[in-house]
Amino acid sequence: MSEYPMALPLTHIFEKMNGIARMPAKLQLLLLQGIEHIELPKNQVLLKPGQICDHYYYIEDGILSCHPQDGDKAYCSWLMFPGDIATAVESFNNQVPSKETIRTVTPCKLHLLAWKHVQNFTDKHRAFAKIRQVLSDSYALLAWEIGVQRQHHPEEFYQYLKKLYAEHFHLIPRDLLAAYMGISPAKLYEIIKNSKR
């Protein structure tokens, strides 16, 4: 058996990455060696405005949320679930202070890959560079699609999110879901009540 066996919780992440571009065994070993594993309670802040985001967050279990700062107003711009890879994109890619907060919505099991490793793997391994680009593009496309859906009536957006997030949808706290949808908690309550009729 290898000194660094592939941890079972990471299997789905490696399968997702290998499905984009097959990573050599050496690269997979380097990834496993570079990943830090942490468990956090809910409402734990991972990143504050002004800090530089220095990690990719591979989500094994739990939900993360992002809250850009607009003056004194904080709202939710994205939610990430098990199997997702989250980060503060601008801060991480350019190593500049973040303008957003990333926090745990639920207790989370995360696998962190530092910026220095990401840059090294991107520079030295074509497969990793392709994986990074494809995943970045897919998350950017999803963010654009969600932005388009936000322009629809709240009732339609609610049904879209319910379908998009499927089995994870019921785990999103209602106040957070309202902030994500850009509506009041009272309006969300009305939508939920009407959807059950």
C-alpha cells in the first residue's frame, strides 16, 4: 500500500478532476501531500474583507456562503455544496485583499489547497492547468446563469434554485436563502407557503 493512499473523502474530487484531464500518479500524490484537512462548526468565518484568500476549499461535507460587502450591507452572492471547490476568485487569483466574506453555513469538512501549490501545479502540470481553467469557466458560467435567473420573478427563481440544489436545498437556512434571492424573509415565507398549495 502507498504511504499516501487516496483518502476516500477525496475520491469524488479526484474523479471529477480526472474526468476533465487525466492527472499523472505523481501529480495526484503531490496533491494529496499538499492538501490540509479541517473540520469547522457552522458560522465560522474562513475569509474576511481585507484578507488575501490563500486557498481553494474542497468541500467534503457542509455548505459555504459568500457575502460581498456593499458599504454596510452584506448579501449572499453564492452558495457551495459537497463536491464543490470554492474560493474568493479575484483575491485568490491576483493575491489581493478580498472584498468578501466566506463562512460556513453548516458544520463543514474541508480540504484546503494553498495558492502556492495551485500556482506550482498550474505551471508544471498541463493536466492541472486544464482542470483549473475548465472548473473556473464552469463556475463562472453557473454564476452568470444564476444572475440571469435572479432577474425573473422570485417565485420562478425559488423553483429554479430548488431544482438546482436538489437534495441540499432544504439545508439552506431561510434567512440566508432570502438574502441569496435578494428578497425579504417575509416574501420568501409567502413563496414557500404558496408553493405548498
